[in-house]
Amino acid sequence: MTASAPRAWTAEEARTDTSWVQRLSADEVAGVDAALAHAKALGKPWLAMTPQDFPLNDVARAALDRAMATTQGRWGLCLLKGFPVDRWSEDDAKLAYWGMGLHMGVARTQNPASQHMNDVRDIGAVYKGKNGRGYNTNASLDFHMDSADVVALLCRRTAKSGGESIVTSTIAVAEELGQRRPDLLAVLKQPFYHHYQGAQDPVQPPYYACPIIGDDSAPFTMRVNRKNIVAAQRDFPEVPRVTDQQWEALDLLEELMADPRWCYRMHLDEGDMQLVNNYVIVHSRTAFEDFEEADRKRHLLRLWLAVPGSQPLPADWAEYFIDTRGNAVRGGLRGSQQTPEFATYEARQAAALGMLHKPWAPIKRRAEAQPA
């Protein structure tokens, strides 16, 4: 747990108070290198690894602890700089990232294929096509949150141009929206139906209901992904229609999230790890142009993490997150290829980090899917 809870911030405050930006020392980098060498020598499958199989020294572990604490505290995000991706091979970078993740949280699966680490790079996919996902395109992305306590991005390669990362404090945006239109703030606490984009478990319906802003029974929480709301309206005539007032609330929310007063833009450099608390920070990315050479193309590695000490979530977010308890393993997109090995990993990893864990079971099944 951290000494201070997340608070609203402006873009100017993020520029002038850079306590959310941290840089690895030579000793901390050496600690990661030594752990990587140990893990390579062991040669264990990722899902069989424990934190002891990636044995960080005290200073490297403390650096990760500070970074994670920063995501749960005042800023809701951290930029940790200085990982030696220039001299790590791609395989080494992935193993090092997975090993560090074992010290930070419990990885969540992220897509229809139930992958627990994703390559964020352009493979020519279509962002807003059916079941489209932004991480494998070069498109400009809408503001959104990912489906876990924290999204972690390790930058291996930068684009030839573009690809800026954009972050906004949702606490600040909600406060401004509430001052302007308290009626619309209340509307955002109503259920909105979202498309799973094909990434649900086969037993689940292809859509789910979740408010944009949590009620007052838990710490402040926001989760917005307008693209998936639009897709649910397009593909599922059985879900309730978004009302004019709900569209108005979403329009104002999008306007405020992109307002330069709250919207902070940054370039991720090679070796940067960006950590974002998905309940209090919304993020997006500008379009980018790649280099021609394969190993120079923009490439980030993405982990979704359930993290120790996480806040409780509102009860009406359970359909999506399953477990709303604080400090619990939750979130992620199960996909259709979940394995017994992953179930064993997440139970073992939760125990190693002192987190609450219960076997996954859907809140709703396809046979129960008809909305009220």
C-alpha cells in the first residue's frame, strides 16, 4: 500500500513535477542482467517460473517496488527509464520483462488467443474493423483503459515518426465534468454495454455491462472504451440502445480527456517502461510511421497485471472483472485458449505475492445473456 491515494493532476503539473519519472541506476540494471542470466540458464517455461527463478538483487527489486507504488499513489502512473534493450535480443527482452513481471503482479491474458504477453506492433490489422484491436495497428487510438489493474509497456523500438503516448487523469476529468454537468456525471454511472471483440471465454456472452464511472461505494474508478460501446450497438440489437443523454455524456467525456489542460503527451524512448493504473488514468496513442527494416519497426512488449494492494472495485463491475475485492487477482480477457498451466501459474503467483485468488467462474453465461 502507498502513503497517498491517486489524485487529480493537470498536464502542467505532470510537466513540472516529474516525480513520476524514475531512472534505473547502473546497479539496478546490473541486478536485472544477473537475474536474466540466471533465468536463461534455468530454461524454464514462463508459466512454470516463480519470482525466485528471476532473482533480482535488493536494489533492482526496490526500483520495481517504487515504480509500482507510484502507479498506486498520487500520479497513477510511472515512467521507469534505462532498461538495456539495445543489447538484449528480442527473446532476452521478453524473458527479462516476464521475470520482472513476476515481482510486480499476476499477468492477465489479453486477447482471443489467451496470450499473457503481447507484442505491440503494426501487423497491418484494422483498428475499428470487426473484433479489431489497436495494439497491432499503426492507427491513432481512442482514449481507453486496458482490462487489468496496471498495464505495463516496455519499449524495444521506437517508430520512425509519431506514436506518441498520451495520458490523462480521469479523476481530474471527472471533477471537471461534474462541475459542468453533474447530470451527465450521474449518467456515466449507469450500465453501458460493451463488445468483447471476440476475446471472451466461450461460455460467456459476447458483450458485457459495466458503468463508465464507479459508484461511491469504492475508491474512484473509471473505465471507458467507446469503440467497444459503438461495436456492441452495431452488432447486438438485443442490448439496450445507448440513449441521447448517454451519448452526450460520452461526447463531453471525450472532449475533456483530449483537452490540453489535462492531456499529457510523451515519447517513449527505447528502454522505457511505462506503467499505468487503469482505474485513474486513461491513455491513447497517436498514429505512427515505421522504418522499413524489420528490427527497427516500432515494438513494445505489453503485460496486463493484477497487482498487490490494488483498490476494491464497485460491485456492479463484477460482470467484467469477476472478482472486485481489493488485492485480488482479477481482470484480463480470458479468450478461448486458456490452459491448466496458466491456472496453476496464477494461483501460485497470487500466493507468492500474498494476493487473494479464487478459481475463475463467469458471472453471466450465454444462456443467461438476454439483457433486461
